[in-house]
Amino acid sequence: MFPGVHPDLIVAGFTIVLAIIQIAWAVIARTNETGMKWNAGPRDTAASPPGVVAGRLARAQANLMETLPLFLGAVALVHLAGKQGDLSIWGTHLFLFARILYLPLYRWGVSGLRTLAWAAALVGLCMTLSALFV
């Protein structure tokens, strides 16, 4: 499907797609609360605090944005050093799939499993970065 492109880089690309989806989903949820007129306007007046779902989606988005630069940096460093291999492949995939699971778990308020998904993503990030040192 992507000849000549290492799986780590494909996963990094799909992780960016996930970030775009999260941004859009959070914006749509917030727009549903505030209305298109307010959202498209100059926002001179303060909006009401976000509702439960819009708040969760905004926090999930912010959480991904905190780790996304670290993940992309780890992938870039591993590839610049020529250290990509099984460890980075497993790590990048774990990061992406855990982040995919994290989003609906947060949206629907599933606390314990959401934390496990977050931890799995962190493990994936650490695996990816550790490929640089082995």
C-alpha cells in the first residue's frame, strides 16, 4: 500500500490523521453547544463552559497534543539514526492503537480503561524512543 515507506513513518502519518480527527470532533461538539453563529463570529463574548462531552473531547485532544510532539520526535530520531526495527515498529503501533482506544473511552467516560489506554500509549512511546539506544 505504501511501497518503500517504513511502517514507523506510516504509523506516524496515521497518528497525525488521528490528531486531525480529534480536533474536528472536539470542534463539532463545541459548535453544537455554542452554535455556528458564535463559533464563526468574533467571539467577543465569553462562551458558556463546555458541556460534558465537548469538555471530554477537548481534554482528549489536549492530551494527544501533549504527547504527539514527543512521539513524532522519537520516530524522527530513530529514523535519522537508522535504528528503526522491530522495537520501533511495535512501539509506534502500540502508541497509535492505544491512542485510538483512548479517544472513545474518554468520550464515553470509561475511567479505568481510559487510564490503561493512556499508559499503553506511553509504553509505546518509550519503546519507540528506546530503539534509539539499542
